[in-house]
Amino acid sequence: MQHGVATTGTIAVISGYGQLSSFRPQTLLPDSWAIKPARGSQGDGILLAVARKGDHWVKGSGKPITVDDVENHVRRIVDGQFSGDAASDDAALIEPLIRADPTFASLVDDGLPDVRVICLGNNPIMAMARFPTNESDGKANLHQGGIGAGVDLESGVLFRAKQGKKVLEFHPDTGRRLIGFRIPHWKKVMEIAAMSGPAVGLGYCGVDIVHDVNEGPMVIEVNAHPGIEIQNTTMQGLRGKMVELGETF
């Protein structure tokens, strides 16, 4: 925890070919983990393992992940194949896999829901929850088939949900009702979102927060250039919210 903001831990950062040559997944990686590109975009390049089984790991779907799979995936990240900008290379972030709060996770069949809060300075101005689906392969990413749901800033209650262009009331895999669901620990979510931008020196940002079963709400990422799909999800405009806080364009 830094600056009063709870964050996920880091197992390793692989940022060059020298580190790649000494990378030993068998001894470095725990039973469950997440590997993601530092400069990734739209959920590309994320690899998740939920358990170890013999000499390999398994995805949430049960599909095996071999040592070769891990090494090749990290190499592709370092090569910049998932980079969301013009950089020619990237770094692979290896983190412990978050164990979802059961209240939140009960809405989905597999994967980890999260909350994105858009902040201007230390003011949260818009929020949405993101839910993984079978179509999104357990990832809470809207561009890969995940669900976005607008969250009322005062109450933490979901008021509108959509998957692609389809407006939803219920999760398509579990049948659980999304509209009216209250995000757990909402006051804490808002507090850590408000502190995150100033902590990393950003005036405008998107703060991605997950709910760990033991640690509660934790920041997994702070985005300097968050996508604006949240406007279509909530049917609200970011520009108007920012003008209300005195921002000029």
C-alpha cells in the first residue's frame, strides 16, 4: 500500500531479453497468477492461470498452460506484440491472481469483475462495473465480449448494463440480475479511486479496482488514457461532468 492506496502485488517484471534468458516459470510462478503487458490495450495479451496441475497450469476454462506457453507469451509481450502504443517493445508484468470477493463474483460464471472509475483530480466523475463472460474468455474487457454496467456514484448501484450493442438486465451466462446490484464496499472504492490519480501524478485518469476476498478493494491499474466506452454504457457525457468541475476546453 502506497499513499494510502491498496494495490496488487508484483511477482516479477520481465522487460528485456537478458531477463527473458533467465526466466524460469517452473520456479518463479506460484500456483495461480496473471501475466499482462505494461502497455497493453483493450485486454490483449493477458494470460491467467487459476491453478497448477502437475507440470503445467490451467486456465479458468480448464485448458492447460504449459511452460512453453508461458515463455512464448512473455516473449511476445517483450517483443511489443500487444503494445497499445507505438513502442517497439514492452514489459511483462507478473502478478498474483486476485481471488474475487464472492458477493461480486457470484454474478459471473468465470473470471474477475472489476470497477473502472474516471477521476478528474481527486474527484470521481463516472464509474462502471465490468463483468467477464464466457464469450470474453473470463476477461472483464468490453472489446472482447465483456459486460459494462453503469454505477451510480452516490449509492454504488448498477443502473444500466450492455454487452456490445445489446442492453441487458441479467448476466447471459449465470442469469443473475445485474440492474439494482450494489457494488460491495462502495465507499472504499470511491476513496481509493479519488487518491489514485494524485498518487501517480495524473490529473485525469481511469482507475481500475478489483475486490479481493481477503484484502477488499484494490487498484490493479491507473490509466492515463482510459477508453470512453463508459459514456455509451452509462449514457452520460464525460465533457459535461468535467465542465461542472471547472475544466475548460
